[in-house]
Amino acid sequence: MSADHGGRPAEELGATAVGGAHPRLRAARLALWLIAAVLAARQVAVVLATPRGERLTDLETWLGADGVLHVTGSLYDSTRFTGTPFGGLVLKPLTRAAEQALGWGWTFGTLLLVVALGLIAARALPQPVGRRTALLAAPVAVSLLMLSLPVRNTLWLGQTSIMPVLLVLLGCFVAHGQRLSGLLIGVAAALQPTLLLFAPLLWFTGRRRAALAAGATFAAGTGIAWAVMPHDSHRYWVHHMAGAGLGGPADDLGNQSLHGALLRLGLNGPPEVALFLVLGAAVAVLALRRAVRHFRDGQLLLAVAVTGCAAIVVSPTAWQHQLLWVLLTVVGRAGRRASDRYVWPATVVMVMTLPAKMLLPNMTTLAPLRDNVVLLAALAAATAVPFLSRTSPYYRSPLPAQYAPAVPSRFRHVPVLPFLRRVLTRPNLLLELLLIRVTYAAYSQVRLAATGGSNSAGRAEAEEHGAQIHALERALRIDIEHWANHTAAGIDWLREFFDYYYTSFHFAVPLAVLAVLYWRRPADYRWARSALGITTLLALAGFWLYPLAPPRLMPALGFIDTVHGVQDFSQPDYGTLTALTNQYAAMPSLHFGWSLWCGVVIAVVARGRWVKALGAVHPLLTAVAIVVTGNHWVLDAVGGAVVVGVGFGLGYLLTGPRPAVADRGGAAVSEETGRSVSAGR
């Protein structure tokens, strides 16, 4: 099963690629290995810097006062042990050696297993592999593993769940001879029973001797454990495998199996068990058929990953540290267009490295998706994602993107990055939504962290900066906030209008502009989105470097908070996002900055004069709203205008003038030259 199906040994290709590598590729490879080393060092530092009682807590299952090493009765009388009896039998003596070096030895040993896993996965890529891929695959694989939630949890908790994955990969890609291959996979299945799904994969791909060896090893290991520990074996195979669970509750969010999802949806008892068995059997059959097809196509690593994802789905419990199989599916290629090629890898990397709350908003209607996001990724990989065959003409040559002709710049050295060519075709919607959501979640976290993670942290500094801004405005004679705030507060309809405008249009208008551009003007969408992204990053730097109290949070100045009402500063109430919003992220004002971005984009892109005028009204109304509601100083709006200008300016500097724009009919017209060009050129 370790043979190459591309007609050329992986080792030979890799050696050739490395030997004739371009100096830039060698430098990139070295840089990536340095990144992997930094990530590994960071993980070690985080684990070892944590107090003894808070790190490697799952090792206490073995080494603690009530751990496996110190109990004389059942394995399951210890704290949180959920492994198989065979796992307890084999790992118990091995773990005694770790008792004297609980932190360093276990952590570095786990890191070595992760590196080995990455190296084997990089070696197992389907052939033929290009020079760049051969050079960069190993450090990229190790870095992704270090960033993944399963590995981070394994290092933090002291888990052993990397071992079954590594044993399967060793059996499939390193072991020589079918018997040794089957032996390794059988041991992995004895540690994690649903990995026995690899036995039928071996059987149906013609490696029947390996399949029999895997089954015999699994049976032997389980039988020996049953003979030595009959009570524990009965408890595991009858009690646990029937769905009752060991350790944490089976419906816990950490259990990303189909059984856990059905329990979270409210099903239980015999109906849930019956549905789980039926759906699990269907997933196993479909996944194995797909895995066999990928194996015969020469994509053995993808076949192994798909089978591993099926093992996650059909397991009674699949805790987060056992979910590395999903990450391995990034090797599959899906999508005929070049713009679609990165959707699946990006989705997998996000799912496996980011918390679910960053991927999906904290909304009740989205809870079933958010709570089961890793399970859904495993289910999609096992049964639904249309991975391309190596015989497909799109496998190595997807349909290329359409590019706009380069527009000459007025400046000699612009663009600075000429290789960032202007794409005319519409980007993939799913990938865009994921990136927007993750970017906004990161923006929210950084925005909150700018004052120490709470509204009370940094209050004194923010109020000091507020006094500085107020004094500067008085010197410039533009301190109109108090007059405007009290004037609007005294007129009910005016106060209600601007309160509504402030709270409702901040997100609605930019999202509407992005949606229209995405559908009608894809090239302009990319141009506008880049400017918006740069603007927001610059604003985050401002929030971090200069936390600023807005007028409504300067109690000595007598401002009225027309939106939230009078506040108790010891227990503020700013609505549902009180605990997640930094109230001192005022300079620059993104309320005004985003509205000005909308106005500029509409003025540039729109054809009708009335639409351009409407676009100009929005930032004007927003500027009034942020002042009269007491949420910003006038200079905050000036700061917002500056970051918007820099955002568009940096976009121009890096990638050159705005591209030729493709209309719905497929023609493109250069805004600079007025020439009509073919969108497909």
C-alpha cells in the first residue's frame, strides 16, 4: 500500500526537486521550516509555562493519585479514562516512564510524533508532484498540524490520540510487506476501534493479506485484553460501544461524532441508536466506495483520509483530539475553476484551526451548524465533496481566471506588486463568506483586546486620551459635540432618527455594497474589498495604540448617551454585545470610515447621478449621527477619513490603478483608457 501510483517513486521525485531547486525555493523552504519550529516552540512554551495542575490534565488519567497507574481495580475506576482495554494494557507500562518527566518528556515526545506525521503525509502526496510542492510540502504540513486544534489539545491535555493516526500512516506508506502493514493498522484499531474500517479498504483494494493481518491483530489485542481484564472489557465493549459513553457526557460539544450530534438534537433511547446505526452504516459504505475509487486513482493519502473521516462519523465518541483525519483531506482537489480550487482546503484549515464561534455567529438558528462544524466537515469529506480524479483534465489545469489588461500608472514604480494581476471573474461565494466572517471575528477579538479584554480595563487611559482630544478640538474651535448632542436629544423625532441610523446602517450599507459589487461588478468587488480590508487593519492599529473614550463615556462633560441611555460604569449595558465590544475603540471612527468607503465606491462605480448623490449622503448622515448620539468626537471622523484614504492609496500603490471593469454582457471597459476589451482575453 506504500507503493506510488503515479508511476514514479516519491523519494526519487523529491530528491530531484530538492537537488535542482531554485535558490528562492530553498529560501522559502528554510523560512517555512523556521515557522514550523517557531510554532512548535510556542506550543511547548505555552504548555510548560502553565501551572502544573492546569496542563497535561489528561495525563492525570494515568499518573494522578486516582490514575490508571495507581488504581488496583478497574481501569475505568480511574479519572476520565475512555480508551480501549487494549490501550490500557499496552500504554500503562509505557506511561510509567513518563511519570518522572511529566512535562518535558511527554511534550517533546508528542512533538516528534507530530513532525513524523507531517513528514509521512508530505511523502504520501499523489504523484506526480511538482518541484515547488516537493520542497514545501513537509514544512507546510508540519506547520498546519502544529496550528490545528487536535494537536494543540493533544499537547495541552497530554493525549495519546496521535498514535493511532501515525500507526495507520506508517502501515499505509512506510511499512514494507502486507503483514507488517496490517499489523500496524490492527494495533491502531485496537486502540481506536472504528479504525477497523481500514481493513475493508485494504481488502477491496487487493491487499487482502494486509486486511487479514489487521483483523487478526485487532482480534488478538482485544482478546488478550479481555482475558487479562474481563470486567473492563465487558464495560467498554458492551456499555461504551452501545452508546452510553465513558468520561464526559456523550452529548458534549467535544464529541464530534454522529452519535453526539443526534443526542444534541434531542434524540435518545432506542430510536436514536437505531438511526445512528442506519446512518453510520450508510456513511461507512459510501465512504469506503469513495476511498477505493481514490486508491485506484492513485490518491492513496486521500483514500486514507476519507476512511479516517468515516471512522470519526461512525464512532460512538470522537473527541476533538481524535479529529486529525479531517485535516488530511486538504490533499483532495475539488473544483474545475481556479477560483474554486482553494475553497475546500481553506474550509478545512479554518475548521481545524479556529474555534467554531469564529466561523459562525453566535445565533440560535445557527447552533446546530456551529456545534457540529467538525462533524459536518468529516461527513462532507467522507460522502459529498466531489474530489477530482487524476485523469480529469481539470486536476492539474483548472479553468484559469480571467484577468483585466494592465492599466498604465502615472507613477514609475507603481504597482509595487505587479504579479497581483486584476481578476475579472467572480470569486467563490462560500470562500468569500468564510473569509469575511473569520476576518470580522478576528477584528472583534483584536478590538476587544485593545483595552485588555474588558470595558473596565484601560478606562483611565481612554479617558485621558478623551480629554486630550477634547482639548485639541477646543483649540481648533471644532468642539461642537456637546451642542449637537443636546440639540438632538431635545427633539424626539430627530434623536430617534439618528439613533436608528447609527445602530442600523453601519453594517447594512457596506454589506449591501459588497453584495451588489459581487454580483454585478466582480473586478470592482475585489478592488473595493481590498481597500476595505486595509482600512479596517489600520483602524485596528489605532484602537490598539490609542484607546479613546467617546464623549458619552466622559461623565464630567455632561454628554447624553442617546442610544444606550444613562450608564452605570461599574455595570454598563450596551446591549447584547456588552461583554464582547470595546467601547474605547473610537479613534479612528470605523462608523464614519466604512460609510465614507461606501460613498467613494458608489461615486466611482455607479453610473446614475442620483445613485452617486445617494452614496454621498450616507457618509454625511453617518458623520452627523456619530456626533449627535455622543458616540464619537469630530476628530474621530477625521481619523476614519484618513484610514480610508490610506486604504485606497495602499491598494493603488501595491496593485496599480483600478482595473478594467467587466459588465454583465462580458465586455470590459478600461476606466483609464476607455478601450473595450474582451473579458476572456
